[in-house]
Amino acid sequence: MNDDLWLEQLADMPLEESILAPSCLKSRVYSALIVAAEAEGPLLPLTDTKQAGRGLCVFEHLVQILPSPDAVQSFQYCKICHARVLGERVEKAPIFWPCCPYSEFQNR
């Protein structure tokens, strides 16, 4: 079976709880995507990110309101946040911050 046909059949399947990816895997994939995005170049400053419609987590919001240079505003704070560590290692981790991608991945 060729890959295109297989992917079309997979896309047509109804979503069931049993085939959804675990939150730990989603968190690891998100972390890898962020590392890849940083390798391409600097990320948007937090102010621009917020204006583009993405919410900021509590830590990003704190940094965003501080007077700081673009290098500080463009840093990916998820890399040093304990929510990332919990999200990548604990299923149904106790992360409840609004706008935290690792919190949004938890299967609740």
C-alpha cells in the first residue's frame, strides 16, 4: 500500500480515545519543534507573539511586561520551565496554567 493511500485511510478513521497520542509524546514533539524553530532563527518577541493572537503563559507575560531587550523577549521560556519537564515525563501532569502548551496537551 502506498503512503498516500494509507494516510488518506488514516485521516478518514473516526477519532477514538484509544488512538490519541499520550500527552508526554505531544510534549516531547512540541519541545522538538521549538528547538527546530530556534535553529532556523530568532523567535518573535513576546509582544509580537501576543499581538499575533497567541496567549502568553504566566512566566512569558511577566517577562513581556518588563523593560527588556529583544534577545530576552525572544527567548523560549518553555525550555527552562518545570511544566515542560512534567509534561514530557508525567501523564496527566498537574499543570494548570492558562496558555501553557504543556498544560493544553494533558488529557483531562
